[in-house]
Amino acid sequence: MGALPVHISRRLLAAFAALCLHGAATAPVLAAPAAKPVAWKAVPSVDLAAFNKDLEPGKLTMDVVIYMPSNFDPDFNKLTLEQMLQGVRAAKEIYRPTGVQINLVAVKTGAIEPRFLAIQANEIPRVPDTEYINMYQGNTRHPSELTGMALQAFQSIIEPRKDSDRTIYLIGLQDVIMPFLDRSDARNWTVKMVRTGGLSFPSYSYWNTIPRAYRGAITIDNLSTASRARRTIAHEIGHKVMNVSHEYKETSPAHEVYADGGLMLYGSGEDIPSGAAGRWHLERLLMSPYLYRLKSNGTKQWNPDYKDGGHYYDPLYGDKVVRFKGTPNMDPNW
């Protein structure tokens, strides 16, 4: 049989290439293995009754569970169980002036799947903040989304329990990486990856994107310095229960704000201010769906839940919000 004409052979090659590409595009992607539940065990050395002896019936209370892996890598030295417990003790002190108390419900340890010792928290953001709307409005339009690995980690780590969606879970891990968009020049953004010491997965950012059973998750990775040991847990809980970003009085929210004064800034401050001048931090805390009062019959009277998924301007907060403009951070003549 003679050679095929050139134009026919080219058509055959093109068809074959298209078939190969189609096959590659439609081939099933191997899914990550299903996450197995961790076999947690209570830490017998922790006396919960003694730890919680400060609790008073009838006062606003939040429930906290600690999950501490027993299989950290040998070279990891940023977090210990004692540091986690000390952080909760410090948080008790920091929140005490507000009338809110912390009930440590359980402290558990166990071997987690090694692939979950380090996770990427959220998918790479698609749309950066601009000056046209403020950060909270931008978060509602384009909320953060959990990565598949983060969701699987929470499914494996967080046990089913009554009031799971009202409980704060402090989860010890080695690394939780958060990608974000940062301005690189007059009209461009670049993707950066930050290594977090703690991450709260707050609803003002993850609006309607975290399953209810896991919405109380907070990861803790580094309590190795005096400042981190004292403030990190209280600060991350603040993101969850006040539902605000890094802000304080005249300081509008931003991804990172280093200053002293308020608990919700990066610094040494522990203040939880009230009123319009304090950006309603105290009032928002006292309205948090993560708080309850223990009634005389032993049942919990929970605060009302979010009315619209928990974004910053959720109707739950009424007028306890701040209306502010977006922040220009680029050359206006781009």
C-alpha cells in the first residue's frame, strides 16, 4: 500500500491528537483517600473540674475542645499541650472583664493522619479587594473557601457531638498555610502564602462556605514565644466570637495590622472596646452564637444564631456594625 497523501496524514494526526487530549481531559482524577476519624482519647492528666472551677452558672459561656495530635514530627517544637492549656487559661483572664467565661469541655490526644499535620487552609483567592467596597463587603461577594485537604482534615479530626456547630475547637497542627492576594505594583497583585501561628476560619471571611459542624474550628500552630503563648488563642477566638478582622477603634480592618491596644490587632494589647468608638467589639461578642447561659435545670440557653450565614453585616448584629469605605491601595491613575 502506498503512502497516504500529506493532507490526509495531517488530518489523521490532528484527529489522533484531539482524541488523546479528549481522553486526558475526561480521564477520572484520582481522589484523595477518604479521611478516617481520629481515635481520640481524653488526656487523663487534665482535671477539667479544677480547670473550670471559675465558672459561674447564668453567665455567658463558650464551650472549647482541645485536639492535640500525638504524632507531631520529631523536629516540630512550636506547640505543646501545656502551652495550649496555658493559652486557654490566658484567654479566660482576657475575656473575664467582659463577663464571658470559657468552659473547657474536653482535652484529647491521638494520632492524626500525617498528611493533615500541614494543610493549606483556603483556595487561592480569585478577586482581590479594591477601593470600591470595603473588606467585609468584598468577603461577602467573594468569600474564602476551604481547600479539599482542610475539609478532609476537619472531617477526620472533629468528632460528632451535640452542639458541634456552637463549639470552639482548638486544633493543634504543625503548619496551616493561608494564600492571599497582595499588591505588587501600581496595578498588579501577587499571590502570597503566609505561615499562620493560628487561624480562626471566621464567618465574616468564610461566609456560607464551611459546613456547620466544622464552623467552630480554629487551628493553632505556634505558641512558642511569650506573646504568642499569652494572646494567640484569645485573639483567634476573638475572630470567631466577635466576627471581626484585625481592627481597633480608628483602625479599619486589614489583612495584617501591627499595633498595640486592642486584642484584635497584632501586638500586645488585650482590650475589647465597646460602643461605636470601639467598633462594637464588646457588643458583638455578647451577641455571639457561640455563647450560652447555663440554666438552673442544666440546659443551655444559646444566643440566637446568625440570620444570614454570619457575614460581618449579618442582620443578627443590627446596628452594631461599622459602615466604612474601601481603602485605596493603588495608584488612582493606573
